[in-house]
Amino acid sequence: MPILEQPSKCSWIMGGVRMKNKIVAVSIMFIALMGIAGYGIYWAFFDIQRINGQDILTELASPDSTYTVTAYLNNGGATTDYAVLCTVTNNKTSKSKNIYWNSPCQTAAVAWVNDVTVMINEVKLDVRHDVFDYRRK
């Protein structure tokens, strides 16, 4: 009758290391999936950069003509009220971004304070980095 060998201490240690590696790998994948899901929710429900304008209300260039702000009236249909979206376009690079989103609102009073600051419906914004979203007041 053959004698069965008992596992050595080294095999137990190696088994523990493998289990730890699996736990770490699964944890990293879980965190990555949660991050991707979180970004997807943010993009779908909170990022105003994905909103497109519908009907142009007004368009006004900055005093030095570097930027142009365009205000749009967006109709959400029968279930939501009108909203105003304002975009700023850098006339030198032709890049555009949304800087103002307000609802319920149907008008846009746009006035430039200086070359980089605009006042939209009594909200002062630096067009280089400020964004106004009524949902984040």
C-alpha cells in the first residue's frame, strides 16, 4: 500500500498567495466596473456638454471678438418646461462648449462684462472655465 504524502507547508503558503492574488484581481475589476458605471450615469444624466441647442434666441460676440455666446431655447415637450442653453465658441479655435443651462426659463439676457466674462440672466460666468447648471445651485 503506497504511503500518501502530506502536503508540505510550502504548498499551503502558495495556495494562500494564489487566493490573495485572485481577491486583489477581482477587487480591482469590481472597482473599475463601478467607476465606468458611475461615469456612465454622470454622462447620461448630469453632463450638460451632451445637450444640443434647438432654437436660437440670441448670439453675441465678446468685445474683442475672441468668443461668441449663443443662447438657445430648448423645448422639452409636453412633460417638461422650456429651458435656456448657452454655448460659448472660441472664434480662434472654433471649439464650443455649453456654459449655461437653466430651467424653467424662456429668455436669455446676455451681456459681456469684459473680454472673458459674460452675464447671462444675472449669472456672471468666466467663459474660460465657469459653468452654470440650475440642477446644481
